[in-house]
Amino acid sequence: MNTSVSTSLTDHLNPAQYEVVTASLNHLLVLAGAGSGKTSVLVHRIAWLMTQHQVSPFEILSVTFTNKAASEMRHRIEHILQFPIQHMWVGTFHGLAHRLLRKHWQEAKLPQAFQVLDSDDQQRLVRRVIKNLNLDEERWPPRKAQWFINAKKEEGLRPDKIMSGKDPSLETYRRVYADYEAICQSSGLVDFSELLLRSYELLENNPELLMHYQDRFKHILVDEFQDTNWIQYQWLKKLAGNSAKLMMVGDDDQSIYSWRGAKVENLQRFTRDFSSVQTIRLEQNYRSTSTILNAANAVIAYNENRMGKNLWTQGEKGELVSLYAAFNDRDEARFIVGQINLWLKNGGKREQAAILYRSNAQSRVIEEALIQFNMPYRIHGGLRFFERAEIKDALAYLRLICNRDDDGAFERIVNVPTRGIGDTTLSVLRDTARENQLSLWKTVQYVIEHQRLSGRAMSALAHFISLIDEMAKAVTELSLQETTEHVLIKSGLVAHYQEDRSEKGLARIENLEELINATSQFKPDIEIVPTSLLAAFLSHVALEAGEHQADQLSDAVHLMTLHSAKGLEFPLVFLTGLEEGLFPHNMSGQEPHQLEEERRLCYVGMTRAMKKLYLTYAETRYLRGREMNQKASRFIREIPKACLQEVRPKTTISRPVSVMSASYQPKNQTAQPGHEFGLGNHVQHPAFGEGIVLGYEGSDAHARIQIKFKTGTKWLVVAYANLRKI
């Protein structure tokens, strides 16, 4: 053994990391906690195998979950060894499976130039199959059929292995799968799920080829093992055979992708399927303060059937976790922006702050607060609220109701949901509109009058025109919120997105509900007199969707879902919306395993924080267009009180007074601690004018005060109300 090399490889490792890197050549299960340096351990283990056990790069297979991680791992190994590792297979499951199929296309029964379908291409092909089978897309949505096909492939099932029994729905989807597979085979097309299944079958059906790769890959190392699905695990088992040594690195406490087919059980299954598995825990955390870790450990301890792990750090104790009970979701957003401003005043940067939420729909109110205070931000793993496809669909219906000559809105939703108006029909409409200098709406009326299209196309267009006219007539006396609800339902958008039962479909429904919230809370600029409240709202949306998202490289606050935050870290983290029904999500209430995954998601969110963690929830929140009383999440109650600091105690005192008695309060009344506005004070507001203070809740800058204006009584937060005593 080369002592000098071994020392340089291990001199920066802690005892547990050292144990992993230098472990004997057996099967290894490494339970690597958040921030415990698992990537470093993987890299150094590979380097150790090559330098101390003379393992050839040719004999190593390393599996990661992203191409970026694979590239980084290869670069770091080459940096340590100071020579290229060209023959080592490092990549994602899909990338490595693709490599196998390209090398052995004949044995895989594929054409040499087979093409890989992305998700959009796959969905278009599924739509074609559904059309060929004369199935109604409304009843058999292509997205749902696509999900069915991919799910069955991830379970290792071909159409002939699916037992539909007496279930006609299952049998229909099985037929779609069978026809889709036939087209793919004849056309030389392979989707992402097919890559894994086809490469598994390649090994299964070609014993000599399997033996070649089992002889070649003596060491297989897998990162993020808790996120593997059924077919991925079977693929690994097949490649490993009886001779390869496996090293699985994962964390059962960070398994948050069951909706993608991930099986956290694979961690425990590995210890049963392979003999003499050595389990090593990486529990020393290099990211967070001990207070944050103690809080996160306490929450995750409520999950049963864990493999056991307790994060700790030699770093500082750090500040207590701050808990803010907001009056409502807007107060929650304003508080967050206020704390980021304090962070900036103390020398911090915006890019060091992350705002995490369970549902994409929560971003809207937060975005509004950031925009109001001119604070640049970036959305990770998604679009800004008003740029999301389902929101743009809904807004297009509202725009067309407001203005029939809006060609952009017309084109967007004339066939959403599908109503048999295809590209050929739209092409005729565009040409006719251009020739006659008409809007598309007027062109439809023209082509129907002059019989320029087939009877089926004209009937579909007439139905669409009638639908818009009927909705416009029905909403004339409705409020903006009621108008939005009516249009979302009557247009068929809600039913259209409800057909998609995946996490993505659920998120789209939540976003549509949040659009209703936006309309219910919308107040037009009093300086502008719009033609209608709907027109004012649409103008407001157009402005909001403008220039507020920062460039990727600029100093900006990070906004993302908890799922998108995995693997990232930030000095300042806000974990928002910690309310029962929101987080944990209401769909997890009836299923213990789903509730445990929600708790793991909370654990992931908490362990993103390096220096300071804020937890926030709202006592009232707009949900489905109505202000709902909310209950604090059980996850808050699971945190030890010694780790928490309540920013605003929930038990505040409200002291309302009558307008008559308030008017007799002396003007030099002692101000309430932390702000200058006492009972009976006369104040001036930039929008509402002069008013009188009737009551207050709380005593600091985030206190609320009740003010009687000429236009009515309002509750305002001192820090953001921009009030002036008079």
C-alpha cells in the first residue's frame, strides 16, 4: 500500500468518512445525512479503490442522478488522481442505459439509429395513438395515458403482462400502451422509461452479454440510492450478479419522490438481498448550526421504520429557529421580505436567502411582496406564477371575454381543452384573417357564414364562439372572483387538469385555485379608472409578469418548492406555509406513509439552512377564493421549545374602542411600545386618507392596528402601512 497517497486521500476526512473510504471490499450501505459530505466520500472511495487496491477505471461503474453530478464527480476524481479516467462509466441511470443500448442495438432489437423521445414528443405520440383508437381525449387524456405507460415500464411490465381483468378502464389504457409500443418499435423510438426497461431486458435475454458486464464491473457505486425505483434497482442487481461489490449511498430521511416511483424500501431491501452488507452512518454535518440540526432531528424522529441517524456538528450553536405566526398570507410574505431587508442591512446578500414552499401556488403572494419592495428574485424549477401554462390558459379565457379581438388569447385556448379544432383549421383561419384584415374571432363568423370549412370544423368553432358568448353574458353581474370561478369551471379547464392525477396535475389545480385567490384579493389602483374590474385585473397581471425576475447571475432571492430545494444550501432559509392541510398536504392525511414523506420533506427543508432558519405560518389564508382559518402544522409542535423563538407570540391582546370614545383620547397619549400609534390617534394613509386608531394587536413594528377611515375600517401592519400621525 502506498502510504503517502493514502495519507493525502484521507487527511481531510472525519472518522466515519474515513471508515467508508477505507472499508474492506464488501458490500457497503452508507446512510449519509444532509450536509455530511457524501459526494466527497464517493469520490475518495473511487480514488482509494484505484490507488490502494489497483482497481482499473474499466472495472468501476458509478451511478448518479443528474448529468451535472456525474460531470462533477468525474472532474473531482481526475483532479485527485491527476490523470484522466476515460474508461470508467460514470453517469445517470438513463445515460448508462442509453450507452448499453447504443453499443448493443442489435441484441436489443433496435435499429442502429434509434431516436430517444423526450416527454413532449412522447405525449404527442400517445395523443396520436388515442386518436387512432377513436378514443375521446376528454375521457382518455394523453397525459394520463403517458403516465400510465411510464409507470408500468418502471414496474417492468409490458402490455401483455398487465392483467386488466374486468376493469374496462385498465384495459383501455393497456390497449393504448400496446399500440404505442408497436409504433415505437416500428419507428425506432425509445422513451426515457424504455431506456431502463429495454436495457434490463437486454441483459436478461442475453446471458453471454450479461456475463461480460458482470465480469467487467467489479465495483458499482450508487448515489441518492433512496430515490431509485423498481426497475433501476433490478437493473443494478442484474449487473452486480454474485461477484460485484456494491456501495449504495443514500438517506432514507431524504426520500421525497415516491410520486415519481422512488422506493425508499430499496435501502432495506439491499441489506436483505445481498449478504454481509456493512452499514456506516455519516452523521457529522458541515452545513447547519447545532440548533437547526437539533430541531430537524426532533421532527424526523416522529417517523417510524427509519434506519436510524442523528445529525450533529462541531460548529456553532447558532441562533434559535424563529417561528412567525402571521395574521394572513400577505402578512407572512411582508414579514419575510422585512427579514431579508434586515439581513441585507447587516451585510448579507439577497442570493444567500431562500424562500421554500410546499406548493407552487404559494409563490404568488410572496412574489407580489418582493415586487412591491423592488427586490429581485429567481424562481427555481418552475415559472413565475402568471407565466405558468394553466394560469395563461385561464387568463386567455378572461382576456377573450373582455376583448373578442384578442388574437393571442383566441389562438391559445380555441382548442384547450381539446374540442376538435386542429392545425389545419387554424391555418385556414389565419390565412382568411390576413386576406380580409379581420381578427380571428370575426374570421370565424365570416367562414361560418360563407361555409369555408368542413361541417365538423365549423360546428366545433361555432360551439367555441357560443361558449365564450355564454360565459361573457353569465358573468356580467358577478364579482371578479365569481367571474373567474365561473370561467374556470364552464371552460372545462378545471375538469381538464383534474384528469391528470400526478403531482404535476395537482399543482396545476392548486395554481388555478390561487388565481381565484388573486382575483378575490385584487384592488385596482385608485388613480386609474378602468373600463371594468376584469380589465383592470388583466392589466395588473400583464405588468406583474414583466421585468421582476432577476437574471441567473444577479444577486437575487431564491424561490422554490421544497422538492426543488433538495441538494441545495443557503445561509438564510424561510420555510413557509407550515399549516395543517397545506404542509403536511391535505392529501397525506389518510395515508401514514404519505404523512411520513411530508415529514421527510420538512426535514429536507429545515436542513437547507446554514445559519438562520425561519418557520412561518398564517392564522388565516386565502384558499379557493375564501379566507380560511388555519391551524399550525404538527411539524411545528414536534420541534423542542428550547430550539424555537416565537417572533410574534400568538396570544396577543386586542383593545378595540368605539369611534366616539376614541375621538376623546388625548393627542399626547403614550405610544404603544415599539410603534408610535396609540388608541385614538389620528393618522394619514396615502391611499385611504385620514383615519382614527381603534385598536391594535401586538407591540412591535409588525403589530396590526385597526383604523376607521371614511371608506371603512381596516387592519394594517405598522411596518408596511406607511402611516403618518397627524
